[in-house]
Amino acid sequence: MSYARRHGLKPLGAGIGLRREFYARLPETSRALDWVEIIPENFLTLGGRPQRALDACVERWPVLPHGVALNIGGPEPLDEDYLSGLKALVERVDAPFFSDHLCYSRLRGAYLHDLLPLPFSEEAVEHVVPRVREVKERVGRPFLLENPSYYARMPGGTLDEADFLRHVAEEADCGLLLDVNNVYVNARNHGYDPRAFLDALPLERVVQIHLAGHEQQPDVIIDTHGAPVCDEVWSLYRYVLERTGPVSTLLEWDQDIPSLEAVLDEADRARAVLAEVEAR
């Protein structure tokens, strides 16, 4: 049985992120939209425009928190204050699940403002698994981990990336937020077959998908979330859905943010693909 079915989680359709640029217009849009994702760090201190925008979205759509500061792979203890605030926010928006990244983002008490990769090793699995279990227990909702993009393999790796993700998800019994753009970016940068990588994942644990754009440079692809989704990523998205069935899908756009209509157009395209898969 899939992770989503065990936890009573149904596909939500296609969503977009509540970004500052959309605080005024998103809650009032008449366009089709199925759900909204928030970066919880932007809403842990409630008040003002962010609070009003969040409240308005909660009235219309499911809202899912997707964090960037949990530091699940870091060497320091999990931040008690952060977890308390996250639990309160998850409960406040009544999120069916929440997510963060399989990475580390803090060192010696300082936030690094980046999502840095872990070594793909048994030791890293043993370190991360009890921390994931602690987060699940503290927050009390199903928890997903996202596969991050990375530009260098960390020393000490003994596992393939897909095996590393599988071990963490299965041993911690958490869900996966599959970032299809990250799969494409990593596959191109590190020279592996993205479809073979996807086939090696525990796809029955995928509860949510991220789609985003990237920047092609002469010798590397940068995961920017600042462009439309490319055709190759759309193709990988269909490849995943053919194996999983419909999955809650988010269109991420965090840099060079265009009009709300342009982002909703991308969400419409994802919704159309989801409908095709469901019809089959």
C-alpha cells in the first residue's frame, strides 16, 4: 500500500506557491487553482500582509507548508523553537502533510541560507532517520522529504543517490516530495539516466511533486526556479505519473517571478497532464 493511502492522503491537483509578489492578487483570483504551498519560515511570525494573505488562502484552498530551515541532516540537535512554531503553523492551516529537504542548512548555529547535500552513506542514513522520526512525532502529521539539487558529491558516499533516498524514506517511514526538475538537473550535471534513477526510487512513497525551471550554463545546469518548466522535465513528469498515478503537483517559481497569470498557466498545464493520467 502506498504511503499516501496509508495516511488517507488524496491527490490535491495542481498548486502554486504563495509568494510575496502574489499576496494581494492570489487570494482574489478567479483562475482555477487546487491548493497553495507556503514557505513556513515566512509565516512563523504572524501579522501584517503575510498573515492576511495566508488567512485568505486558507479560506479557499488546502495549504501545505514546505520548509527550508529544518536542517534534518545537520550535526546539531533539531531546533526546539522552530519545531514548536512549525507544529503550530501546520495545525493552524490544518495541513494534511508538510515537507522539507533532505539536506543540511545550518552549521555551528548559523543558518547557511542554502540547501547543502549530505554524503550518500550508511552513516548519514543512521543520523537522519531518528531525526525524521522525531519531527514526525513532534509535529504529528505525515512528513515528506524532498530530493535536493546538488553540484558536488560529498566525500564519504557509499550509496547511490536513489539508494540513499530509499533507505532514509523506508527506515524513517516518511513520504517523498519528488522534485522532478532536481532529478533532471542532477542527472545532467552528474551524468546519469534520470529515468533509471526514478525507477530505482520507492515511488509508492511519492505524495507530492515539484516542477520548476532552471538555467543552462556552458558547463552546468543551475536549479534556479526562475523559468518555465522545460519540455524534458514535462516528459519526466509524465514518466513518473505513469507509474504513480495522479500526485499533488506544485509549480515552483521563486526568482524572476513573472505575472500571476503566467505561473497559473504553468499550473494549468500540470493539471491537464494529471487529468490525462487519471482518465487512463
